Amino acid sequence: MRALFGSGVMRRIARIKAPRRTRVGGLSSHVSLIDALFASRALCAPRSPARASPIPTRTTNAARLAAGLAPLRPGTLWGSRTRREPTTSASPVPPTPHKKVLAMVDAGGDTVGYVTNTFPGQTSSPIAATEFYHVPGSPGSLRSPSQYASLGMPDPYLGVQGYSGNATTMGTRSPNYAIFVSRYDPAGPADSPPDAQGTETAVFDVDETTGEVSVTWTNPDGSQVPLRALVVYNENTPYDRRIYLTGSIGNFTSVYAQGNTVVPVTVKLIDIVG
């Protein structure tokens, strides 16, 4: 028996109490020693190791904790939460529009008005001032970009037109005067006398450094007279300012501008924002 079951099993059998005898139907029955030995052997049989639970690849945190696993890492709804520094796009800055205009500048350096093609004989505000460009010559011309270029209209000229008395003749002692006008065709080349309308266009020279504009009138006899610009207004209507050009400021004032304010000005082609 010891050789069959081994010493360890025999000690277990020794500790098992002897079975109690009972009578069933006059027959005695008992748990045999062999049955006890086999029961003990069953108890001593080695147990097969328990299988490890498979690790779920996708489960809930409750199931993972029950399996002795760490909970899942928190997820994000919209992807990575890494903070990105804002980037600034280099948007092009549109250039500030500029234009060249004719300004009437008094002796103190103040601008008292501008020239417009709409009413060239009157001063205007900077907003309404017409843009001009100089066409060099001896002397040259002043022209403004055409508002009707799409219709084939050329850039108009700024002209000077005699407007009083013997309007085509100016002089340094004459009260005669002229005004600014606008026209689409030139009134003859430089150093030519006024046309049939008493107008000249090639009369302007521009100092490229200071922007100062000088006006030279050619009389019918070919003589030339430098013209001075004036701004004239009445104290009762200070905003109605007229621009005149004459060879003699004193004679013009005494004949045509008594009782009015006469401001001698320098005509300048200047650059403004507009």
C-alpha cells in the first residue's frame, strides 16, 4: 500500500477515521478502505493552472478595473490638445493713394484753395481738387487724367484764357486778367499767341524741387509777360473765392477788386493724400 500511494498519502489515510458500520436491510455496509483511498488520491491530484483572462483590446474602464488593469487614457473629442501658437498672415497693405494738385499758397505758406477742372475759376477743397501732371516743354502744359478715358476722351488740358478788356494782351502795367479754363485740345505750341478763344495751354513751367508753377503769357505781338495769381473774395461771401491771373496786381486791384480781399498767391503742384 505504501509503495502504491506513497508515504504522504498513507499519512492522510491514517488520519481518516474508521467508517461507522450501519445496518441496512439486515446487511452491514461500510465505506471501504479502498473508497477512502481513492477519495484521498483525488484530493491529492495536482490541479491544472487557471487560464489567464485575455486582455480586452477595447473595453470600458469598469471592465478593465475588474480585470486588474489600469483604466484607459482619457481621449479627446477633436484630436490633439497641443496648444498651437497663433500665426499671423502677412496680408498686403494697400498703398495710400496720392495725387498731384494745384494749390494756391499765400505769403505765409498757408493754402487758401485748390484748382478743379469742374470750376477752374474758383478755389476748391482738397477733396474736390483735380489731379494734374506736368508735360515738360518750353514752357510746358498741365493735364489731368480723363474721367472719360473708357469713352476715348483724352486727358484735358488746363488753359489760361484772357477775360477782360483787350483780353489777348497782358502787361506789367495793365489791369487785364485771365482765368483758368479746361479744354480737351491744346491751344497751340509753346510761345504761340492765344487761339481764337483767347486761350493758351503751353504756358506752365514747374520747378521740380519746390513744385512752384510759373505762368508765361504770349501776346499777339510775340511779347511775353509773366502772370501772377490772385485769390479774390468778398468778406460777405468768404467761401466764394475766385482765382485770377494778371501782369499787374496793383492795377488789377484798383480797377476790378475794390472792396474785396485780394490775396497774392503762388501756384504750386504739390502731393496730397486723396
